[in-house]
Amino acid sequence: MMVLIIGGSGSGKSAYAEEYIGRIAGKGNKYYLATMQVFDKEGKKKVARHQRLRKNKGFLTIEQPIEIEKTLPKIKAGSSVLLECISNLTANEMFLSEDTKKQTRSYTEVTDSVVEGIQSLKQKAGHLVIVTNNVFEDGIAYEEGTMEYLRAIGSINEKLADMADEVIEVVVGIPLVIKGGK
């Protein structure tokens, strides 16, 4: 089963995803695939906060900022997997150089790569919960590199929503089932 959880920044989507996977995993293995690369103090604070929030929840954490399929040998088949999050993974895949402002791959290359990696992960996991961000809701036109990044996330989100058994949007901490559900 694959579940896509989407929401804006600070919407409560990560906390909801952790609670959700805790319910469906039961006593089985739970993996937390962390995709954030830390570049500054703010990033360190965000990672530390997420680590505190999931402490004692039984997750086996795997740090994998790019090429999510490389986690497959580390994951026991049939396990529950939480992938946090698509926006970080997409940025990491799109801006592979040390210069994080220099785009190294097109949005179509990145979209294909990320979706293929997740398809492989879906085949191995018993339950796969993916956290992603809403994009294009602010109505602002950004510089071209940022627009390419947003197009990639939008395209990935569409493909993942199509692949998912359930799609849940979290708004101010309230989950709204968009697809599937019971």
C-alpha cells in the first residue's frame, strides 16, 4: 500500500505521517528515509526537531538525500517505510553540484529519476508513506531555476498521486482524504 501525504509548510503533515505509519506498521519494521541535506543552522535545527519528534517511535533512520533506490538493500521486504520528503529529494536531485543554485538536471530528468526510485521502493515496502509539499499555491512567478524545481515537484506529485492507494492533504493539522481511504 502506498499513501501520499501532502500539505503546506508547517501544516502538520510530517507529524501526521509519523502517526499514520505507526498505526499501519504494527510491530513490524519501520524505516524513516530522511532526504534533507543540511547546509546551515536553520537546516540543523529542523533536522534536530524532526529527530526529537520521532524519538522512541521505533524508526530505523536512513539518511539518503539522492538516489532513493539505494536504500533498497537496507530495507527488509514488506516493511513500513516513511519517505520524508519529496521537495528535499527533488532539490537534491536537481541541484547536484556544490553550488546549490546551479541546476544540473532538467525537471523531466529529475521527475523520471525520482518516480522510478519510488516505484522500486513501493515494490519492496509493505507500506510506503510519502510526505510532499503543495506547490504553485502562492501565485508567485519565480526565477527560471525555481520554476523548474516547482514544475518537477508538481509533476512528481501528480505521478505519485496516480500511483498511490491513498492521497491525504493535511491542512492546519487536519487530514483530508482526497483519494482512497476507508
